[in-house]
Amino acid sequence: IVKDGERWFIGDKKYPADAAAVELMLSSIESIRVLGTVSASGDYDRYGLADDARLTVTASLAGKTLRTIAVGKNSVTARQSYALLDGAKSVSLVSGSLTDAFGKSADELRAKDVDAKDPAK
């Protein structure tokens, strides 16, 4: 997802993004609250953070990385998630369901409104 001017776009074809979904993502990045460290052992499979299971989110501005989040699975309460923050090796328990905010396909993130066209033109 990339911002161009005042609008957000998805992918190489620059499909317009759903503004509400993008706002949820931005809010989630800005408001991450670490509740504690749950593992420093490197046992990432248990938390949905194995290389092939995790979802990596990178926020950048003008080519500079501001934050990197490796999102794992939700905790049993589904109000918290497991994550690796900014390259850390320890698994953190963070507030909120990051998988709900970031685990969406490009199709799910596309804006659903369609510009009305005059059929006579």
C-alpha cells in the first residue's frame, strides 16, 4: 500500500485502497502497546511467527523504515497478538488483533466504490 498525494493505492496497478482499512492499519501501527515478553527462546512456531507463517509489515516514509512488525497469531483471547517488533528476537504480546488489521488480501483492501459513468459517453 502506497500513498500518492492524499490517496492510498494497492500494488503495481495502483488500485484505490479502502480508506477505512488503511486507517485501521495506520492506527494499529501507531498504537501498538507491548504488554510483555512471552518468549526469548526463539520458539517462533508456537506463536505463529515461523518464517513461513508470519506476516511482515513495514512502515516507511521517504525510503526510511519507521517500524517493522512480524505479526503472528492472536492470543487465546483474540484481543492480543504475538509479534516481533523492529527486528527483535524476543516474542512480544501486544494489545489488539494485528491479524485483523493486517491479514487482508489486496482484493479485500481495494476500495469498493465505483465511479459512476455516463453510459452515453
